[in-house]
Amino acid sequence: MSTLPSRAAQATGVAAGASGADAIAVRGVSKWFDKEGTRTTALDAIDLRVAPGSRVALVGPSGCGKSTLLYVVGGFVAPSAGAAFAFDRPITGPGVERGIVFQEYALFPWLTVADNIAYGLARKGVAKAEIQRIVAAYIDRMHLQGFERHYPRNLSGGMRQRVALARTFATEPAILLLDEPFGALDAQTREYMQDALLELWTASSNTLLLVTHDIDEAVYLCDTVYVMSRRPGRIVRRIDVDLDRSQGREAIVLSERFRTLRNEVWLAVREQVRGADDGADA
């Protein structure tokens, strides 16, 4: 098996982390949208701190602003009030220290698997020989051998998402943002991709911020789960996930502790959903 690239000493990530800075800090962030004289508030005074190397999930009712918050951290959406920071630096747009994986794969259809993985590396000016080494390592790790010259249209959904993960991890972002990355996959493929993500994270120790509707996924992948309220989105619960991860998937998901945590998160989300069902602003 090819060796994955070692974690680079990133100026924005390692240096800032060594000084004790949060990987992500969201301070009093609100976001509203004005259309035809009507204001819709998506986020209301969000405060969130994520430590370097941690794995954090955002869950909540549909429309609660989870993805909007992720896009604020990604630099794709500007907050209406408050500010977001990556390693103490204000977020004013997308940055190389933040990589994002979308549910829709977002691959370049005109590029092959290998060229999609290489794209970000080439943009960073990495030498051609090093790009080839890194791409080969991720092709190996993500079990894409034999598909290097295929185009996205010739791949299954799970394979396309493996390429998307490889492309993002290959550039070694200090922060990885995931917006329902496995939501379009069948259950079996989804589990495979969750384990592939954990394997990549273990090799890199990125900070991970995940938006998901799947409560089992949130508990299985992350160390902390934040529950958001119905719109306007606020953080209403923090649940720390203290699972014994020294064993495999089967032992983890069948454990009493996993079931207890899963039910705790489910009930917290259900409380917010019921509020919406009772006529509150959804």
C-alpha cells in the first residue's frame, strides 16, 4: 500500500494550534436574508468553539440553518452580524486551510479521477512528481485502483464521493467541512464511506465539522454533537460523545453507550422538531 502524505506543518493550522487558538470560533453570528421586503432569519447569535483536531457534528430540524453556519465557516456566506474565525484569523472568504465536501460530490466532470484529485495540488503549485505520488497514495487508500482515467459520469455515487474526499484531503486542509457528504448514498455504502472518512482523519488529524441529518452518523463519527433549534437557528444542546473507539464498528454501534448517546441526541432533535410541528417557525 502506498504511504499517505504526512501531515504538513501548515502555517495556519499547526502554528496557530500550538498557540492554543481554536480551529474554529464563531462569535455572535447571525444571518438573515431580505427578499421583497420580508426578512428571514436563518441564524441567531450563534457562538461555537471547535478545538484543533476535534470532530464536531451539527444536527437539528430541516431548515434550522446547519448548512448556512457551515458555509459561514467556509467563507461562502458572510454573516449579517458577528464574525467567524479560523485559528484566530477572521474568515472573509474561502481559504486553503479549509476544505469542503458537499453532498453533490462537486467533481469536475471534464477531469478524470486522477486529475480531480490532483486539481487542488496543482493550484497550490506542488511539483508534478509530488502530485503523482500523492494522487497514487489516495487512489490506493480509497480503493480506486483501475479507475484513475475514468470520468465522474462513469462512477457510482460512492466512488464519486471517495474521489471528493481524496481531493479534499490531498491538499491537507487544517479544517474539513462536510455538508451531508453521504446523504445521497445507500445505507451500506454510507457506512463504508464513514469508515473511510475516519481512516483518513486518523492519518491527518484534521479538525472536522460535519452537518448531517443522520443522528447515528453524528454519534459514530464525532466527539461532540451540537443540537440546533428550529429556525432561527440557535445552539440549544451540546452532547459530548465518550465512546470507546478502540474496537470496530460493530462493537461500537451495538454498545449500550452508543444507544444511550444516540437516544439522547434523537430526543433533543425531536424536541425541536415537535416545536416546529406545533406551529412554531420552521
